[in-house]
Amino acid sequence: MAEHSDVVVIGGGYAGVMAANRLTQRGDVTVTLINPRPVFVHRVRLHQLVGGTDSAVVDYQEVLAEGVRLVVDSVTRIDAAGRGVELASGGALGYDYLVYAVGSGSADPRVPGAAEFAYPIAALEEVQRLLQVLDAAPASAAVTVVGAGPTGIETAAELAEQGRGVTLVCGGVLGPYLHRRGRRSVAGRLAALGVTVVEGPDALVTAVTRDAVRLADGRELQSAVTVWTAGFGVSDLAARSGLSIDALGRLLTDETLTSVDDERIVAAGDSVAPSGLPLRMSCQAAMPLGARAADTVLSRLAGEQPETLNQSFGAQCISLGRGTDVFQFGNRSDVAVWFHIGGRLGAKMKETVCRGILKHLADEAHKPGGYSLHRMKGGAGRKKALKAMRAEAPVVAERGGVGDGPAQTGDVVAAAVDQDDEFVRVEDDAPVRAAW
């Protein structure tokens, strides 16, 4: 290796910041973080920005190591052969290693009228746009939230606490990840807040107009403001750069998070599909993945073999307004179990988690290498899933595109485990279980 190495990190979210901070362990490494915004978006609080209870923005000085160079720009193309990235501003940066951590955003809804009349909230700018619309709408205006994952539930609760009349359209079941006991708690709290929950097989949105939402069974719900939270998508940067991707566009890697095309490119966060078996899109996965990606780079710089992915999960916490939460516990393979904590104690636990996220990043900035949650023993389900998948067929990768057409919101080639860590195959049309 050269005496000095340049590492470029694309994306300044949870995974990218963790990776960038951790890479500063070595004095002979220059770390550059490229991000389109000059501030860090605390994404797990975006629903609070909708409700006016938090800014969801943090200065990078609070979470990013001093030794990391921040470039406020966007990458338009990765030149893997030339080891460089092209920037939207017209410039370019070279690298010895690249960390691909572009995260996720709102998926193309592919429902007539949704792109024109509904308001997604996966990004800071999208929420800011929604706030302008809400401010201009009367307090009595009907609000419809489409999508009953954590983002939809939390947003519906925040708006209902403001006194808004809110309808939550599930497109299926309320809180797909939740155990039935946790689901009952969520449903009870939403009912107490006055949220109308529309669920079941006929609760699929087929069209959105300026003032209504149409369902599969022909019902039409009046909606002055429609908020769209049904699914996440990823950037097409990897596809545009000719790299191998999965059906949703995530960069395809091995279990060390190294691109199947180039060992100088590693990935982390929502935009990676290790072995074609992506993890749940979440902060809970992103930070450990960021640490693992950094460790892979550091191992290669040291001439050592990188360790493989060993991801562990613990819970999914869902805010139900400012004073209540459902803290849904799961096994290490990320499957909900019967136990959950609700009410004020659940809310305190959720707040502790939100604050702890920033503390983990700040601690890694001040003492790189101290973070260790990515080394916790993971669930046995992933190993079983990998073994079963490899026995069935090799991973199918697309290079420079996503097959015969753009990926649908729910497209995923994945596997999951049941509550006993037994392997279960998830079909291509199964919904992505996504949370922040």
C-alpha cells in the first residue's frame, strides 16, 4: 500500500458519519465525507419536525471528527476503474478506498396522482415542503397518512396531537413488524388520539387527487393534505456507475460489505445488500454497518483479512406522540417477540435511544474505534438464510441497472427468520420492512 491513503465516504447519515469517524484511527489516512447538506439530519426525529417538536437537524461539529473533511456536494458518478468520483459541482475527487453510504429516500409511489398530490417525508427538504402546506391548511382540514410502518404511525400521532383530523391508511396491516400485542397497544393509542385507522386487504391506495385518496374497494377518502410514507427507495448512483446492485438498487456486496465488483469499494447503511440479503432499513442497522465498513477498510490497509457481518437487532420503538411509545422487543434476527413496553416508560426509552444515537456518533468522533455494538453476536437466522440461499441458487446481480424496469417500492430479494430463528423465504413481492 502507499504510505498515505485517501478514503472518500459518500453520504453523511448515520452509517456514513460512523464510518468516517472510525476511519480517523489511522494518522496515515485522509478521510473526506461528501454530503449534499451542510448539516446532519437526525432522521429518526423527522416526524417530530412534522409535529413542530424538534428541528431534526444537528451541526456536524457535534457528531463529526475534526479530522474529517466535509465536502458539501453530490456525487454524480463513481469511476471505479479510475478510483475517483465525479461531483455535481463539476469537480472530482480521487480515492484509495470508497465507502458507499448514500442511504435511502422516498420511493417512487407508482400510484396515479401520488407524485403530484402527496407529500413524502423521507428527507429534510420534503418535510419542510409539507410544513408549508400544513401551515397554509386550516386546522380542520382532513389529513391522510398513507403507510402504516413506523414513519406513518409516528407522523399520524404527531399530527393528531396537534388537533388535526387524521386518517391512517395502512395498505394492509397496522405496523407489519409488530407482534400482535404491540399492535394492539399502537391501535389503542391511535384511537385515543382520534386517528381513524383504515386497514385490511382493501386498504390499498389506487389513486391520489388534489383533495381525496381512492382505495382498492372504491372508497374515496376526503384529504386536503396527503402524506406519503409507503416505502423507501435508494439512489441510482451505483446503477449509473455500472456497479452490481440488487432489485431495489442497493449495492451488492459480500459479507465483509465489499462490493462484488471492486475490493476498493465498501458499503454501509440502507444502500447495501450484503450477499443479496439486505437488512432492515433503519438507524439500528446503519451505525453498526458503518462501523463494519470502516473496519473492513482498516483491515485491508493493515494487510489483514476483514471480518464478516455479524449484525444483531434488539427492538423497534415507535413514538405515539410526545408522551407515549411502544417499545417493541425482537430477537437478534430482528423478528418481533411478544414483549413490549408502552406508555410513558416506552416514551422515555425511545427518547434515550434518540439521544444515544448522537452520543454514539460523538463518542466515535472523539475516540475513534470505541464503538463496539457491531461486534455483538448476531442472530442465527442470517447464517441459516445464507446457507439456504447458496444451496438454492447463486445471488442474482444486475450491473448498471435494475433489470427490465425500475424497482417497485416493495421489491426485495431477501430472507427473514421466524421467532424461533428458523429460515423463512420472503417472496419478491413482499413489503420491505423499513424503519428509521
